[in-house]
Amino acid sequence: MLPDKDVAVSSRNSSNIWIAVGRWIPRWQIFIRWGLLIGLTVFTWFLFTAIGDRREAMDPVSFQRADLEAVMESTGSELIQSASGAENFLLEATRQLTYADGSVRFLDGVTLQVPQLPDRESFEISGDEAAVDDTQSSVEVSGNVRFSTAGGLAARTERASFSNEQNMVIMEDDESLTTMTRPGLEASGNQVIYDRSENLIRIQGNAKVRLLSDESHAAVDISSSRAVLAQTDRLMFFQDGATVHTGSMILEADEVTAHFGEEQTALERLELLGQTRVLSSDGTLREMRANEATLLLDPVTRQPQGTDLAGNALIQMASTGQQLGSQINGEVIRVVLTPDSRNVMALDAVGNVILRLPDRLDYPSQQIRAEGLTGTGAPEIGLTSLLFDQNVEYQETLLNGSLEGSHERIVRADQLVANVEPSLESLPMAAFRGDVTFEDQTRQIESQSIEYDVLSGIITLGPDAQETPDASEAAVENIEPPVEQISRLVDATNTLEASTMTISLDGVSMAASGNLQNVLTPPSGDPTQGSHTMPALLDSTERINVSADSLSYDGITDIAIYDGDVRLWQGATSFVGESIAVDKGSGGLAVTGDVRSNIGVMRLDQAAQSVLSMTQATANSFTYHEAARHALYEGEALLLSGYGDLKADTISIFFEEDGQTLDRMEATGSVMVRLDERWATGDTLIYFESDGRYEMEGAPVEIVETVEPDESETDQPATPNQAPGPPQCRTTSGKALTFYRSTETVSMDGREQLRTESRSHPCSPLTF
């Protein structure tokens, strides 16, 4: 029996076993323990032989946390947000982090899928990571974000947030612009908002949209501070300063609205609002401006074909020189461009219309005002004609190097029609219609129609040509005959009325015809108004009246010729003939064709006092030379006055220096002179007013004087109802005759060629 304490047992060989025990053990238990040990060894050997070679042990799996503040992390995450049994969105991510406040982050590649609804298309957002708020209604995706919709809209950005409640996606990039694409379109901006409910896109800040070009469309670039792309409404809205580049044109406005057709990129028209400008770098059109503008675009070129400008509208044309071209202003202007959009083909403007033509060297500056303007042209070249309507005012100014040399003309009318060049650089011809008035520094003109040739400086006045409508015979019977339309010219020395006139504005020529009435007014004394010399037969301080069928004035010779039943008169003085020529330079006067005149001549009466005697005359022609104070009647000339009558082939009257006091008269060819109770005939006559002396010559010359009858004849009683017999006359004949108006002294001389004879006989008074 062993003692009760630990015992150390050891053995040096394999049969020895060292066992330390704390108490005594029976031998049979020792044998049992050795059996168990041997059995365990056998089992271990069997196990290793059954499994095979021992494999190398694997390292334990390690999990590195992305955010130590997260309360839970997981991998291969999927988040489904739904309401009322309908899925709102599905978010898939490689890793998910959950925080104590309930918010969730998704890392290492995320995809947000929003399913389609009946009125809303589906879309997908992918990126590097995403964050979901505690309500799981808002998702923000960041890092290499890609956005796409089922309808083909795609976007690239750095950050995108989706709000399920607002149903919109907000995309922005701090480093660069968010870009978007869809078929036929590219867009970008600082912040892009996709409004799923309204199916529109809002671009906030630095908005840029490009309509891409293809085989059927040209490219268009539009930029602004902000933009809205409304696909459902088929429009785009740009605000806070918009610029459109299309072809050779640039469009600018505070706001621009682009309208599309059935196709998403079928741009049909542009509406511009606020400080609108349309700039063109090609063709004759340079700029259009207005408060508002609507542009209809060509579907292929996407350039304007028609433009409506409203509110302070302006069109600026190009010029071949350095100066600006023509400019058209109006409250509203409608413009139609040529197919290539280079030129204006037609236009309509209303409300305070003004056309300003460019200044050109040696060409008047021109400006036209009216209530309305219509322009027409051809597709190949552009504008060819203009029609201004209502309250038309044409103004031109020509500067000749000094203010004294400037000329200003103003024409007012109901209408103005003009043929123009496509560039509107000049207005070479203008036709005014309806109550036309023409004014410049020297004249005023009134007419129903004036055609103005600006290049030649010639205006043509006439009646307003209007077509007469067709009418039945019954209606024609009640139509009053038309009133003849008369044109009127007033200048410093003329008031002229006629049916038609052609006037050279430089004063070189003038022609008028049709019911012509002309009043020649006395010179005003103003040297700038011009001056004329009139015949001294007429009073230079009184008006002279002329009526005729026509007038032709030559400004170089300063001769006015009136034709056709002409009558020139001043008070009791008058000249009548088929033609009258007035030489305003020399004061000459010529009348031809059945001449009749009535002139006042200062004569000496019996008391040697000067009195005015009206002298009537007829002849085939009359000529007055102012310098010589000489009046000549030719061809069956006849003078009748209270101082005696004279008839001859030619009669000349010579006046004193004053041009009205008679100096002498001369007559040649079949001369007949008749005084109160005597008359004479001969070949020539000279009368001297100073002593009332007549000197006649002839072959022969005769003077017939009435004499008292013999006493034997007077004593015979008269037979009842017997007509008185012819008076008794004494006829004296010879070669030369001298007699006096106021005395009965007669001197006859035969000049040794004819014998002087005197005989008495009954006679009949001389009649003309």
C-alpha cells in the first residue's frame, strides 16, 4: 500500500511509465488506462490514413471597416423602397453602411433604378457611391455618375440626387459642367434638374444646348444662364440672357423659347423676348432688333425664313462702304427672307415707320416716315420695291461742304412707291401719290402725284392715276364727270397751276401743260430767292397773269415759252396769242399767232400833259426788246387808241427810258393812219410824240381831210327821208407828207418825183 501523496513515476524506456498520482490506484485500473491509450493511438492513425496528407491551414478571414462610425456594414446590398405595394426605386450596391441616425450609405459601385409609371418613364442612375436619408425617400449618388432614361436621355455628372417625393433628379458637378445627350441633342450646365413629373429638364447656370446636324438638319447652338427643356410640350425655354447661333446668324434676347414639331429635333420657330437682336454676317441684312421677335425657321437650314418684330422694331441693312447701311424702324415689322436667309425679300411695317438711307458722297441723305411700309421682291435678289402708306414724309438733305450750300427737301403724301436696290443703299426714284406737297428752300409744290428722279433731280407732277371700276350703264349715267386734278407750284417769282408739270430742281428747265395758269410775282428783293427782269410795259411791282395750254422754261436762257391760246395780262394790259415767250433775263417779250394786245402808253394830251392811253393792237407777231425799249408788231399790224389808229405791215413803237412813255412810232408797208377827221396812206410813217408830227412817204402818199360842203350845196332843201350823203373830203397826194396831230397844218412834197395834187370829192371815212 502506497502513502497518500503525489507520486512521480518515470521510466527510461518505452515500458516504463511515469505517472504522478495523488492517491493509490488499483492495478486493474492501470491496465484499463493503458488500453484506452493504445486504442486512442490506433484511432488517430486510422483517421490520418483515411483523410490523407494534412493540408496547410488557412488564415482567418479579415473584414476592414469603411467607416468606424457606422453601426453596421454589409456587402452585396439591395434596397427596395416601396409604398402601397408599388416599388418606388431599387438601389443595388457592393457595400452598405448603416448609421445610428438611420441613414444609409452604399459604396463601391451603386445603381439606382426607378421603374416606369403610366405617365412617367423609367430611368437609372449609376455611380461610385450613394447615400439614403433616414426616411429612405431621397438618394444621392456621387462619383462618375451616369444618368439615363428609357426615352434615350443620358447625362454625365459628378453628383446626382433623387427625391421620390419631388420625383426629380438634380445633377451637378463642382469641377465641370453636367452634360446631357439624347438623339439629335447635346446639353450642359452647372446644375441639371430632371423633373420626372412634368417630363422636363431644368438647366440652372451656364446652360448650353446644341441641336446636332445631320443629313437633314443644320446645327444650332443655344446658350443662356438658365434653360428649361419641356419634351412633352415640345419646347425649350432659355432665360436670363440667351444667344442662338444658327448658320450665319446670331440671335440674342433676354428670353428665348424654341418650339418643335412632332419630331424632337424639328425646330420650327423661335420666340425672343426682351432686347431682341438678330445679327447676320452674310448678305444685305445685318441686324434686326425689337422688344419681341418670332422667327419661323427653315426645317433644313434652321435659319430664319420669316420674322415678326414687335415693339421698337428695327432692321439694319448692310452697306458696301464703311458706314452703316439703311435702317428701318417701326412699332411692328414682319420680315420675309430669301430662301438662303441672306436678303430681305418682303416686309410689312406699321406704326411710326422710318426708313433712313445711308449717307453717300455727293448724294442726298434720305429719310422717309410713314404709318405703314410694304416691301416686295424676288427670291433670287431680295427687295425690289417699297410702298409707304399714310402720312408719308420724305426728307432729304444734300450738303455741299457748307451750311450755305446745303439743300433740304420735304415731300408729304398719302403714299410713296419706290423701286429700290436689294441693299436699300439708295432711293433713285420715288413716286408720291395723294395730296402730295413738295417743299424746299425756294419752292412749294402741290399735286396729286409726283414722281421724283433723285439722280437727275427732276420731278414730274400729274393727276393721281387710279383705275376706274367697271360699272353698268345705269350707274354710269349717275356718275359725275371727274374734276380735273391740278398741280401747283409756288416759288419766289411764280405761282403755276397745270394738270402736269416736269420740273428740274436745279432750275435748268420746267415744263407744264393742261389748263395752265401762271402768276408771275414781283421779286422780293432777297438775292437768295432769285430775280428776273420783266418788260417795262408791265408794272414790276404788280403780279402778271398768264393762261395757256402749256409752258416750257429754259433756265439757262431764262426764257419761258407759253403755247396754246395764251393770254398774258396785268390789270388792263394784256397780250393774247398762240405763243408767248417771256425772256426773264433781258425783260423781252414775244407773241406769235393771231396777236392781240392792250397796252398802256403814256401820251401827251392837248395841254402837253402826260396821260395814260390804252392802245389796242393786233398783228401776226409781237416782239418787245427791253434794252431798246422797242415794241414791234409784224404782219397786218393794227393799233387803235384815243390818239388815232394805225395800220401797216409792221409797226414799231419806241418808248422813253421808263419804258411806258411814247417816244415815236414807225410803220412800214401799206401804212394807213386815221385821226379824227383825216386819214393818210403811204409806204412808211414816222410819228414823233414830242410835237405830234407825222412824217409819211409813199408812191404816192395821200392824206384825206374832211371839209365843209359848198354853200350852194348846203342851201338846197333836203328831201324828206333822204339819207345824208357822204362827207366832202379833200385829198392831197405826193411823195412826202408831214402833218401834225393837234393842228391842221399839212405839208406835201413831191420830191421832184411826183406832182403834188389836191382835189375835193365826196368820200367815205377810212375803216380798218
